[in-house]
Amino acid sequence: PPQTPIRAAMTSIQLLRGDLTSSGDQPSTVLATYFKNCTVDPTQDVLKRLETLGQVFSQRFGQAVGPRCVVYGRQRFALGVRLYYKVMEAMLKSEEKRLSVQNFSKLLNDSTFHKSLLACALEVVMSTYGESSFKNGGYNHGGGDPAETNVCFPWILDVFSLAAFDFYKVIESFIKAEPTLSKDIVKHLETCENLIMERIAWRTGSPLFELLKQEHESGAAEQVEPPAS
Amino acid sequence: SHDYHFGLEDHEGISELFDCD
């Protein structure tokens, strides 16, 4: 029989938490090895960044949802960190297989990569809890429970001062690396992608414009694809 | 995978997207 929305949400939350029980809140041995294999070990930067972003996230969550909800913000962040480590490890294993390399120093020392990945993990967690939802006009902040729309995507981008263009880069790899994501969550991330592609990435100040300018100046823009493709 | 369209080619991955050739 079809589940009620409450039952469906509770099931999703149980599945997410169950999935992440075996994932630690610290880098696993495998992930720590990837960090140590880097030309510059990113471990300390990763941990420091998580501490800072955790405080920022919890405070902003409390501001958006209610001061008594800062504790829930910390819970969401803790789950997000577990998912972040889990997906990062899966991504690196996949890249190691694809590229036959074990030193991912440039990637793992890129703070934008880490912020994007963490933001995606948190978006998954908040979507699972129903806090980030495009139903009831979430993105346009129209209708529905005000608390549910206040942390709806792209709220997380503002919290982390993250460009939508950079967040977009991790979405597909995230979905590939975490096959246990539910249909609803994948749909949610796909909607985030579409929003970015159609609107947010084209806002003033997006890094996309500078990249397009660089591509144009390098002559790459001459290779134009026919409209059919 | 739930009708999601995977656009990255076999030679493309997170390393290329973050300019880590």
C-alpha cells in the first residue's frame, strides 16, 4: 500500500541513517591513505574546514528554521559529514581505477571541491528530512511551511559562499558514487542541476562568464557544434 | 539509475571537472 508522506519520510531517514552508521565521522583508513599519498597532505585542512563550516551551517540553520533548531543543524551536519567522507572515498576509488593514479593532491587540496561535495551531501540530508524540497514552490519561496522553504536549495550555496557552477560539477559524480540514493533524492539533485543550468549559473558574478571568455580568447569557441547535437 | 541522465563520457570525471589533469 502507498505510504503516507510522514511514513515515507521516516523510512527515507531511517535508510539514510542506517546507511551511514558504518561510515565514520572521521576519514576511513582507505581515505586517510589517499590523503597521505598526496604531494601535500590535505588532512589538516579538511578537518579544519569541516569544523568551521559546521559552525557556520548550524548557526545559519538556526537562523533559518528557529533558534531552538541549531541542535538539529548540528545533527544534519554530522550526517552530512559521514556522507561526504563516504562519497569522497567512492569517487577516489573510481578515479584511481579510471586514471590509474593514486596521488590526487590537486583535487584533494582544492577547497572548492570539498565545499561542493559537502554541500551536496548536506543537500541530500536536508532533502531526506524534507527541509529542502521543491514541492510547494520551495525555490520560489511561495506557499508551504515557511520553515521548509527557508533552507531549500540554493540556500546551501549562500551558506558556504559557493558558486552554483562549482556545486554543479559534483552532482553527477555524487550520484554515480552513491547508488543507494533513493529515486526522490536523485530527482531532487537533478532538479538542483536544472536550476543551476537554466538560471543560477548565469547570474552576475558567476565564474562561468570568465571561463567562457577564456575559452573564446583561446579560440576554442571556433569549434561550434551543429544545432542538431 | 532512476532515469537520471549521466552526461559524462568514459574519459571524463571529477578530476577533469576541477581541472586536475
